Amino acid sequence: MGTFNKEGHPDGLGILYLQSGAKYMGEFQDGMMHGYGKYIYPDERYYLGMWFADKYDRDGHTSANYLIDDLPTEHEGRWMN
């Protein structure tokens, strides 16, 4: 769901539903997750931030589905390709 380039690849803003149950909402470039977006794993963990060629890139935020000291675990930082 979203916009496509002349080759038929996702390009611009869109939503990608994967067979695994994961979902990506955000920017695409030439069919890849590229730009700002949110990837939600089937178990509700997520990454929210910048993407470069389908990989976490630069500033982002992740959540985990486990607790430390009864608090949800989250990580914020910088990822490099």
C-alpha cells in the first residue's frame, strides 16, 4: 500500500505487510526501506527511526518484549551501516 516507481517498486510513503506478520510503515526508495519508518515485529517489538537500504541507520529507537526491574526495555541510539 503506497506509491510505486515506474519499475513497480515501492517508492515514497507506504506500508509493507510481511508474511512473517511483521509490518513496516514509512519511506521507501527503489523498493527498499529507506528514510524514516517504523518496523513492527510479530511479537510487538519495534524499531522507529532512520533506514538506509533496508537496514537501521543513524538515530533510532527500539523496544524489547522483556522486562528489567519490572520495566519495559527500550534502547535509543545511533546505528551505523
